[in-house]
Amino acid sequence: DQQVKQNSPSLSVQEGRISILNCDYTNSMFDYFLWYKKYPAEGPTFLISISSIKDKNEDGRFTVFLNKSAKHLSLHIVPSQPGDSAVYFCAASAIKGNKLVFGAGTILRVKS
Amino acid sequence: DAGVIQSPRHEVTEMGQEVTLRCKPISGHNSLFWYRQTMMRGLELLIYFNNNVPIDDSGMPEDRFSAKMPNASFSTLKIQPSEPRDSAVYFCASSFVLGYEQYFGPGTRLTVT
């Protein structure tokens, strides 16, 4: 029962272009969403989050969009840099003291 | 500020041996999580604690796995006896508030031969 799905196992983007990573969820109780980045041999690193009361949150080159009606969120990276090459995990929680549920991850490769 | 600290970083052991993984969460964080990452199953939540109390251990695969949190600054994940299929990277994470962003340690790569 995958409540958080990242349907693209990998994505390849040219340096300087936009990277768009997608995530879908099925549990309508989720109201807090996060993106994590993971480099090989390291733990996942928190990147950006969004609450369900918003539809967009921006932090530098990273923007997360939330479409509650479609139960879909996306992470935009503009411009993409080679150092962004990593595995990106989408996660969600139903606030009220609940755990995070992670997607399977998407491997992003930014080519220079 | 020190992040989440895990030890050892690498562990190689023989099947049947006991393995103990250790974690020190970020000071002031009230929740602690143990995850396992494998190629086949991705990042799986094994167990989590809130205020040192185990809240949900439904992800613990078998009775061979156990976890404790004797105080706010230390937790262990024990596998006894270990099996080759336990080979994975085990992550510990902590958060200030349950349900919000978690901060992960560097992981322990366990190899059981």
C-alpha cells in the first residue's frame, strides 16, 4: 500500500535547465509534505516543505507546488546544477503527531 | 551544532551474531526514528519513539529486531541473531516535533555474511 508514489525512478536534465520532480499521494489526511535530497553514502537531507494551507513554497532555487485536488506535489529546481545530482525523496505526514511516509525516490542527474 | 550521530558507520558480521547499532539524536529533539534502506524496498520505517516511548514498531520485520531508547540522548537497534538478508543501510533520524521535518544521521552500512 504505497501512500506516497514517485513514479519516475530517474530524471536527466541539462545544467541550467529546470528539473521537475513529481510526487503523488493517496491519503487525504496528509497535510504536510517534504522533500529530501540524498547523496551516496550519506543520510537524507531535508530540503523544503509545504503545508496544505499553501499551494507554493519557495526557497532559493527550490520551489515546491502542491495541488490538493489532484493529490500531487512537485519540486522545481531552477537553474539545475551538477551538484543537485542526487536521489530525491518525497514525504508526507498527517500532522497530529504522526510519522512521515516516504516515496521510493527519484534519481536526478544534472549533466554539465 | 552536531547532527544525528550513528555508530558504527560500517559493520561486517557473520550470520548468527548479535549486532547493535547506536544513535544519538539532536539535542532537544523529542522524536527518534529508525529506518532501513535496501535496493528492493527503499526507505522503510522500522520503529519510532516519542519522548523515549516506542510509539509504532509495526515496521520491525521480525522478533530478531529490537530497539530501545533508555534516555533522550541515546537509542539502540539490535538484531539477534543476524541473517544475510538483514544487510542494508540503517538510518536513525530525529525531529523536534513528531510529524515535521526529520534530520537523518549518516547511516550504518551493515553486511551480514
